[in-house]
Amino acid sequence: MQAILNADLHCHSVVSDGTLTPETLAARAHANGVALWALTDHDEIGGQQRALAAAQALGMKYLTGVEISVTFAGQTVHIVGLGFDADDARLRQGLVDTRGGRGQRAQEMAEGLAQVGIRGAYEGALRYAGNPELISRTHFARFLVETGVCRDTPEVFRKYLTEGKPGFVPHRWATLHDAVHWITEAGGQAVIAHPARYDFTPNEEYALFTEFKAHGGRGVEVVTGSHSAQEAVKYAVTAQEFGLAASRGSDFHSPDESHTDLGALPWLPGELTPVWELLADRIQ
Ligand code: AMP
Ligand code: MN
Ligand code: MN
Ligand code: MN
């Protein structure tokens, strides 16, 4: 496996908060020249078999994937898992538990929105959720755009769904320890998703990377649709400092919302170890 490979190891389907099916995503990835693909739905691996079957039918290499929600130092951090055994019982139960609070959280989000005059948001968001177990802020955002409350999803997040705003409900997700262990003990590799998107102090970020490594984490996303070119350079340096392999993924959710299409990313910097080198025997 070479460093220059059109690998896209981060995207979402209707099984979480994407708008396309696993099959449509596979076809789109293949059409865009992706050679190694992973579907990484939030807290859910219900789309893995469909994604693998669709990739194999197209002659595209596949790694199992998931993006686990974690609470670390009071913030939500996303840990991508790649190349795990999707039948692993502990991983599956961990994901069930992580998804568990989403329904209640969504009801509380709707109550917060009702207090500022936005009615019916729970039912509205649920209509956009392809998987009722996986109702997310993205589904609320789509409802608020559709009903004309906001122009686009970034505006919804800014005004309603981030800390201190009426639809924001603090939530405790999985621990960093558990997420990394579920993934690695199922034979996969854990990867810190889009590190530039967190609001950590330098000390907190150092703690995140140090503890992640101590738990057995081996990778970090360097080239992602969620990073600017400068942020990719910064985390290429961080990957080398911490001795982590680098991952590459669009974080594609929807043709209407995502500015980075599947596979449409810069190459990983040549001096880094691609995470797929650690996963050569897990590629299907
Ligand atoms: P949740 O897991 O319910 O907290 O939802 C998190 C999801 O919301 C992320 O995976 C993104 O898809 C989306 N999201 C978070 N922040 C923003 C933002 N500022 N603009 C658009 N989408 C966002
Ligand atoms: Mn998402
Ligand atoms: Mn994420
Ligand atoms: Mn994502």
C-alpha cells in the first residue's frame, strides 16, 4: 500500500446523518476515483455489510468504519475506528450504549427550541433521520433549514445547536478509553477525527493525544474535509511528534451540504505513515 492512494476513510450515510444510502455513496466514491473506502457512520455500524457488498461489486477496496462520539475534558471528540471485526460483541454493545441517550437528548433539544418559539422540532428532525436510533443535531439542522428558520446548516449550528444556544443539550458520550479499546480489541485501529475542530487549550490537546496513545490509539486524521491546508500541515507535524499514522477522509455527508466530495482531497504528506499501512491485513 503506497502513500499516494485515493483513500477516503470518513463519510456518512442515511444510517447516521448522511443523506445518501451506503450503495449510492459507494458508487459516488468509485466514480470519483476512490480506491480504498470506509463508511464511518456516527456510533453505528448497521451500514457496514451494505457498504462492503457495494464496494466489492465495484471492485473497490474496503475497510470497516465507525465514528464514535467521546467526551473528553468536557468536550465532544470523535474517534474513527477502521478495520475492526463488525461482529465483535463488545464493540457492538458499546455502540448500542453510546447511541442510547440520543432519543432523550433530542426531546430535550426540542424543548429548548420550543422555548424560543420553534415548535415540533423533535417530530420534524425525526422525519429526516434515516435511522430513528441515530437522531443527531444534523437532523434538527435540516428541519430548521427546510422550515425557513435558517438559511443553511452552519447558521443553525451557530444560532441554535452549539453550547449556550437554545437547542444545545450537554451530553456525556463514551470515554476515550472505552472507544479506543472497543476498536482495537475488535482488531481495528483508532484514529482521532478532525483534530482542528476541537476547542482545546494546548494542554488539553496534548492530554488528548497522550492519553489516546496510552490507550492504544495509533492514528490521526491529517487530510480531511474538515481541515484547511494550514490545519493539515499543523496536524502532519503533530502526527510525527506523537508517532501516529495519518488518515485521509472527506467527512462527506450530503451533495447539498458538504463542500468536500468523496475522494476529492489532497494527498497525505509523503513523510507520514498512512494508517492503511497498519491495516493491510484488514482490507477487504
Ligand atoms: P451530534 O452527534 O448529534 O452532536 O451531531 C454532530 C454532527 O453535527 C457532526 O457530525 C456534523 O455532521 C454536524 N455538525 C457539527 N457542527 C456543525 C456545524 N458547525 N455546521 C454543520 N454541521 C455541523
Ligand atoms: Mn455528522
Ligand atoms: Mn466528526
Ligand atoms: Mn464525520
